[in-house]
Amino acid sequence: MSQPEPNNPKSPYFELAKKYNLKIDFKQFIQVEGISAKDFRQQKINLGDFSAIIFTSKTAIDHYFRICEEMRLAVPETLKYFCITENVAFYLQKYIVYRKRKIFHGKANFEDLIDVIIKHKEENFFVPLSDPHKSDIPELLARHKIRHTIGTMYRTISRDFDSKELDYDLIVFFSPSGIKSLKENFPTFVQGDVKIAAFGPTTAEAVTNEGFRLDLQAPNPKAPSMTMAIDNFLKDFNRNHK
């Protein structure tokens, strides 16, 4: 799994491992690196100009408030928050008094959130994203004529691996950056019988664009989560190899 090991001992991944007697390793293929307040200033963005902010992840929330603190900027109480999911919105409690702020959220993806944002077109939106970031968010905002500014507050970079072998039956990726890291860390990697799973359409596209075979994708009509998708995959695999 190309993500951090879950802190919750009741994580579906551990349940999955127990159910099928699997050995699951959690190894991040990417790492997030915050940019300094000095580098952010070079983007010529005045955070005080915005009446609303769009958060696509908890990471974006952490780095927005970090930059504000480093720049000694007070976050206005009138600022409106638009979060990609309810889970991300609740994370704001780490930094603000939740019930005293105007907070909106989507259901599962940015397409859901854009419907909410359209109802507030009079706002001037700031969108903190990573470098690199997907183009679909800026494109959707531009298509709907939403006044916005994209700002980079953190970078996603490849993580170096000590080992130069990938001895796994299944490798699961959650971002296109993970695929890029695979190519950089393991330039001689040949997929062969190794199964590759991808979460999200852009990750799946990155797998095939790099010439790999995509064996499993989530979410899908039968499985909204990666653990459910793997569960269904293993059921079918075991059924076909009896």
C-alpha cells in the first residue's frame, strides 16, 4: 500500500489481512514537503484579498494555517470555507471554532463541491494546492467562471527507497505521483505477474500512460473503497483458482 500505515487497529486493511491471511506493507511512494513563507511570498499572493478558501485535503488545511502563522497573518473570522468532503471540513476544528464559521462541503469529489461553490459566485476564492497538482480543479473553476487564485503551499516529491526490489503480488497506488515515484525508484521494474491497483481515475490513467497494466481500480460500481475493491478481487481470484 503506497500510503501510511493506519493508526486505527480496526482499519479495514487489517481486517482484510486477517480475512485472507495477507501480508500488507505500507510504504509511501511520495512525501509532502511544505514550502517556506519566503517562497510563498514570491508568488505575489495576498491572502487578505480572499473572502473564501477551497480545501481539497487535510494537508492543504495544515499548510494554509502554517503559512498564515509563519507570515503572522490573522485568518479573518468572516472567511468562508469550502471543503471537498465533510471529513475534511471537520478537520478544520484543529484550527478554528467550527460552529462559529461559515463552512460548506461536498460529498465525495470536486464535482460535488463545485455545485456548492456556484451558489457563492460572488466570493473571491483562494485554492491552496500542491506542486504538482491535477489540472481538473483549475479547469472546473474557470469553466464555471469562478473568481479564484491557485497558490502553492506544499510540494509532492518522490520518496527514496533503500531497497531496489519490489517483491509483491499487488501494489496499490493512490496518486499519479506514486506512479512517477515507482518509475524513478525502480527504473528496471517489469510488471509481469504483479497486479497494480489504482484509486481514482487520474491515478488509473497514470498507470496506463506509463505502460503498466491496470488490474484493479477503485472506486467502482461494486466497491466505493479500495479495501472493498481488493476484497471483491480476492474473492474472484480464489473462486477462479480453486
